Amino acid sequence: MDLKLFEVSIVIVGNDCNPTILNPDFLASQKIVPEAWGWQVVGAPITTPPFATAAYDSGVAITVDTSKVQVVGVWQDDHTCGSVAHIARRYVEVLPHVRYTGVGNNFRGLSENDDAETFLKNRFLKPGAWDSDANSIAAAAIKFIYSRPGARLS
């Protein structure tokens, strides 16, 4: 069973993020999106007080609203992950005065399976009354949460 990644994103949560500064010129001048990468802006960037976005022909898009910064990349290869991480890290370095409160690293992928329901049940669910003909499962989700000093990892 192969996992095919198709998207990677980093979300940085913060108080009082300023969407009005997000534009391709700012991103290039601060080396958040270095000109050496040769990326071209796709479509018209949007910059408003509550929301801003800039998208590139590489498949990477950056959005900022008053509570978060999100960098999303369409997975092409390992370089996509590195580019998304560079942009997120550099953005925080350039704007250290924002009170950042959390970060999420997210991956979306697809794994093809002829009988996905059976595979998931066998892999993650112990047989029991909770999965009988009278109580068949309609959906399932898994979430891992870890406590660390000064942080909660989800």
C-alpha cells in the first residue's frame, strides 16, 4: 500500500497577524520567497486588512489573516516540503513581534485500497459490540495528543 502525498502545509497561529503587509514584493525583498527560486506570481495577489494571499506557479500559496499564517504547497517532491518550511520559518524570523501561539505541520495524502473500510477496521479497531451489524461504523478518525512542558502537541 503506497501513500501518495499531494499537499503539505504549515499553519502558524498568532495574535494580531497583519495581512496588509503580505504581497509578492515584501516576500521577495525579505527573502521569504527568494528571487533565486524563479517563482512567478499566479493571479492577482489579494491584500486586505482582514485577509491576504499570494500564490506562485510552483504550487505554493501563502495566506495571512489576523489569527494565522498558512503556507500550502502542492506536493511535487521533497523540495516542496523544504520550500514550505523555509517560507514559514523566514516569515516568523522577519516578523518576530507577533505573539505566535502555535504551529501545525500538515500533510494530506491518498492511499488506494480496494476495500478501505475493511482494511481500516482490521488495522485500527478491535472487534467488539461497537462494530456489529446493529452498530456499524459510519466514520472513524484518529487524533494523537501529547503533553510537553510548555506545549501540547496534536
